[in-house]
Amino acid sequence: MLSTLLDNKYLIRELVSRDIRSRYTGSVVGVFWSILNPLIQLILYTVIFSFVLKQRFGEDPSTGRFAEYLFCALLPWMALQEGVTRSSRTFIENAPLIKKIRFPLEVLPLSVVMSAFFHQFLGTIVLVVILIFNQTLNLDLFALAFVFYIFQILMIYGLSLVVACLNVFFRDIAQILGVLFMFMFWVTPMVYPKTQAPEAFRWILNLNPLTHMIETYRFVFLGSPFPSLAGLAYWVAFSMVVYYLGYFILNRTRNELVDLI
Amino acid sequence: MSTAIVVSHVSKVYKHYWGPRSLLKEILLGVTSHSRQWALKDVSFELEEGEAFGVVGDNGAGKSTLLKILAGTAFPTQGDVKVSGRISALLELGAGFHPEFTGRENIYFNGALQGMSREEIKEREDEIIEFSELSEFVDKPVKTYSSGMFLRLGFAVATGFDPAILIIDEALAVGDQHFQKKCTDRIMQFRRESKTILFCSHNLYQVKTLCDRALWLDRGAVMAIDSSARVVDQYTNELRQERKPTKGESFERPKDSLDCAIERVATLDAAGRPCNDFTTGDCLRLDVWAFFGERFQGTPGIAASIVRNDGLLFYTTTSTKDGVKLLELEPGHFYGSLVFPSLPLLSGLYYFNVVTTDQENLQAYHIVERAVTFTVQSPTDSGSVKLEHHWNNQLPDDRQKAS
């Protein structure tokens, strides 16, 4: 499965660039929106949470850092949501392509995932610049993020493959996803630290692999306490399983899929 | 020569689920909740490298499904397909174009879809732009193109990356007359370069001239695989058969004709051997034995008509009108032979209607429809009959004066 992707790396690159560019065709500043968007968002969050609401994030004594914590988690979350949601429709949206031209189907969700990651990456650059400015960047470790990006992409890609295939058979999937993400947003400690969740519910948070993912990113970028090794291992294992599951479902449904699109 | 395409026992079933709920039911409970439609039934053939292969058949015969399976955009339910070499399919021109992007960007994107690398595309970019005659428009968004420009670019992109196998569905040529010529020239060039071509068309003449061999599909099943001329002829015969309004044979036999009967009829070739398969220009001989009883008064005569299987009457002639007396072999038993020294008929399935008449040709005594059937093959001409003709490449005298 990796070899199909390597064989088609130019096609994937073209698809990703087509996806990113098509979003900004006709706009004046173009791809700069991908930087402007997170920048404005980050500034807005800082103003609201730090100056208006004067929120502290968990045990952190400073009120100024709430947006940093939030943003650290929000960037991968948005990549996940965008990647999976858009992947669920990608086979149907590209029906003319799939029906007329022979190419490996898996490149379509992958290109969506990579385009979402591209925006996450630009957002991360904005975040890192702000962190440097605030002198709160975890300089020793933040480069480690690249290692975790791999698992994050594998996870999103795997989930994307699953929903992309299933949505061809059941168009309800795209609808269900909306509800599911709404729910997941709150059972992932993004706008609150895990420690603040009631003891009775904490097992739910621990069961959620995303909890461990964002805690890892907070550790890497902000120097938050290291998440448990078990939690990290759980998330990495989850990513791999989901990735293989995605391919398993694609290979099982590939033949019938094209007839139903 | 190696084989380019091997299709072995390919069948394709389209499942029609009655709705999303029945699909869920089938997956969860294993209850069959769909109807099946066989688009292809046990299709097998091989294509040599460099061969041009035609596919003919009615609408819904499975042609498009077959092409899709070969192009890799659909998968067979049973059997398998082996393809060696890169395929480019002219199934729908410009299918992969994004309207917001320029022609050039779309060339790159479509090249990538066909599995080309950036360098390979760069190499052919200029040639494709030149062929599509877009010149300055190539850097404008495709959505601003006229339909002709769109098709031109689509054709140029589909054929521009040097495919080993080309699959063509109907669209042999697109655009205005000038560009259509370029399209056919390019296809013929592929032909000369010994590329493998799979051509599916309702234009039987094109199939006959372009392809070496052809396949005739009917409701998903293979009816014939043979030389393209023979397959097209067979298919045409079948088409004509269907078009004929009444198929029933009638042996109209008036009561008083009992002792005026056609006894035997046969078609023979130039050497006098019984023969039912002819080529345009061959000598065809029709032998008729008839019996005329004692009650018959006058000169015995025989009328013969050539009818094509779609019911079209080509020609009728009678022995008495031509002033020929039948040979009386034994008392009451007559023999006559009708000879067409150079058969002008073109490809088709024909039969003779033979009738016993009297000298005035007013009375038809014994009518035998489809007394004998025969086929005609014509490798080159198209139409119904070969008309005598010649071409001049010099001005005739009367024109010379005028100019």
C-alpha cells in the first residue's frame, strides 16, 4: 500500500496543490489566507480568553497562555475534522474522475488529508512564531512534533479511508460524522485540561486516543507534563490499527465501490 | 509479438440494491436484497500487441462495461483481465479537467492521473499544446474554453502521452472538420506505430476499415470474434433480420398449382460446385428444377427474385420474359439455370424466392420463399450493390471547351 503511494507521488502532489489552489482561485492574497486565518484566530482567542475572560488553563498560573493551550490542540483537531469530513465525500465528488480514468482510489482521501495537514502546518508555524515571541516555546523538544505528525497523519488517513468507503454505501456517514465530531470535541480535553474533568468521567477521556495526541503536542510545544507512556503508546497503536483498518476496508470494498459511485 | 490484453472468462454483474436499508440488511443479516444484472457473460479474447480490435453490438450489449473493465475503471465480477502496457482511454474527453485551472495546469494534472512523472509531462507539454491548437488560451482557465477547445484539449491530452494501448469509445474524432482530420490522422499514426487499439463504435464502416479483428457482443455474451469484415457482416445481417417486418415464411400454393411445383433449387459457384458463400464480383449460378403437369397449358417459366434478409427486394427476373425456353429433361420435368456472371451485391445475407409461372407471368403457380439462402462478402465497398463506375482524372472534351 505504501508502494502505490510512492508510485503516485507526483499525482498526490498535484492533487494536493489542486485542492489548496482551488480553494483560493480568484482571491487576491491566495494561499496567504492559510496563514492569515490561524493568525487572526489565535489573536482572537488570546483577546477573548486571556483579556476578557481572564481564563487560566489548569494549573498554569498565567492568564495569557490559555490561547496557546487551546491552539496546540485545535490545530490537529481541525486537521482531523477537515480531513475526515471532506474525505467522506471525496469519492462521490470525484465520481467523473473515478469512472473515467484509472488511478488508485486511495490517493483521493490522502490528498484531502495532506491538504488539511498543510493548513495545520502553516497554523503551527504561526503558533511557533507566537510562542517564540511569548518566550514560551519548548525549544528542546518542539522538533519532535515531526515524529508525531507521522502518526497523526496515519490516523487521520486511516479514518478517512474508512469513512470514504463507507459513505459510498451509506450516505448517512457524512451526517453522522457531524454529530460525532461535535461530541468528540467535548470529550477531548481541548478547552479544559484533563485534570479539571470530574474523576468519574476521566476514564472516558483516557479511552479517547485524541486526548493522548493533544497532550503529546502540548508536551512537545509548551513543555506541559509528559503524558503517560501508556497513553502515548495507546495513541500510536490506535493510529496504526486505524491505518490498516482503512486499507482493509478499501480493499474489501474497492470493486463494488466503483459501481455504486 | 506478445499479447497486450488477455481477457479470460470475464463476467460482470451489476447489483441493484433496492435501497440503502436493504444494503444494510444484506451486510448485517446476510439476506440477499438486490437484483442482479449481467452486463457481461463469460467473455474471453486475446489481443496481440499492435492489433486494432473492434467491439460492435447494440446499445446495452455490454460494450461500455467491457471498455471500462479494460480501462481499469470497473472490475470484473468473475474472470480476470491482464493488460501489459499503459492504457489511455478516450471514454469521456476532458473528464479530469478542473474548470478553474488553466489548460496547462490541466495537462499536468491529467498527465499525473495517467501515471506520468513531472519530467515526462514537461517533455510532451509543447506537443500537446500545439496539437490542441490552443496557443495563447492554454494559460486561461478551462471554464472559459469553447466546447470545441475543451474537446481538442481533451483529445490531445488523452492521446498525447504515448500510450501503448488506446481505448476509443465512439469519439474517434472530435471538433470541427479540420480537427477531426487531425484526430483520425493521429489514430492512423498510432496504427502505423503498431500500438494496440481497442475501438468501440456504432459506425460499422469505421470498425471494418480500422480494425483487424472484431468482437460482437449481444446482451453481454460473445456472438462472434473474427476478422472485422466478417464480424461486421454477421452483425449487419442480424440487424437487417431484426428490421424485417414479417419474418414468417409462406408457402402460398394455389389449389390449381398442384402439378406446377418447384422441385429443387441450388446455388453454385463458377465451377459448378454447390456454394452458398460468395464474394462481390463472383459468378453465381442458380439451378432450378420444376415440374409442370399435364393440366398446364403454355410455356413453362420460372421467376427468381433476390431478397436481402431485411426484406429488401433487389431484383426479379423470369425465364419467359428473357425469352428463354426451359429444358425439358423428362416429360413434365424442366430445368433452368440463371447465371449472374459478376455478382454486384455487397455484404449481406440473401435468399432467392423462386416461382413457377406461365409465359405471360401473370399467374404464379408455386411460390417458394427462401428457396435457397446465400451470403455475400465484400471486403472493400460499402453500400448495397456495386454499381459499375469509373473515375476520370482528365477533363472530358465538353469541359475542356467550356474552360
